[in-house]
Amino acid sequence: MAEQAKEKTKKIKKLTKIEKLKKEVEGLQKQNEEYLDKLLRFKAEFENYKKRMIKEQSRAINYASETIIHRLLPIVDDLDRALAAIESEQDAQKIIDGVKLTHKDIKNLLEEHSVCEIHPLGKPFNPEQHEAVF
């Protein structure tokens, strides 16, 4: 009888361990589901973020282009007036002065957008500033 009691006790302990393991597995499954849910949400948020950044970059590029175009329009008008003056054979000095002013306006616009003239003659090749032609 003592032996049967020991076996029953062993079976009870074994069943208790199995129940504890089942609960632990269930807990881990729930935790796994939560992590998977979070992962899927983060993935969706990241995809939305990427789409939003692409739209914002596109807007920024369009805005930058718009600004430059608005600044170029008066310069194009000045060049049109210079061409009209050349065709009507007006005073040559006035035409030269107008073209010089237009040239200055173009250079100023380029400098505002970080485009500057470099003088590479006689200097060693710098791949950050120069472009190899051949």
C-alpha cells in the first residue's frame, strides 16, 4: 500500500508539472502573439512612414524647383528685352549693360543655391570639386 501511495504521489507530481508546463506554454504563446502583433504594427507604421517621407521629399523638391523658377522668370524677361533691343538696333552700350546685369542676376541666383564658380586651372585634380572629362 505504501508503494501504491508513492506511485500516486509521483503521478500527482507529474500531473502538476505537466499542468505547470501547459500554463507556461500558454503564457509563452500569448506573449508570442503579442510580439507578433507588435511586429506587424511596427511594420505597418514603418511602411506608412516611408510613404510619408517620399511624399514630403517630393513636395520639398517641387517647392525648391518652384522657388528657382520664380527667380528665373524675371531674368528670362530681361534676356527677352535684350534680344528685342538687339533686333531694334538700339544703343549698343545699353544692350551690353543690360546683358551684364542679367549675367550678374544669374550668378547671384546660382550662388544663393550654393553653386559657385571654381578655377581649377593649374591646381591638382580634386574629385569633390572637379569632374573628369577624359
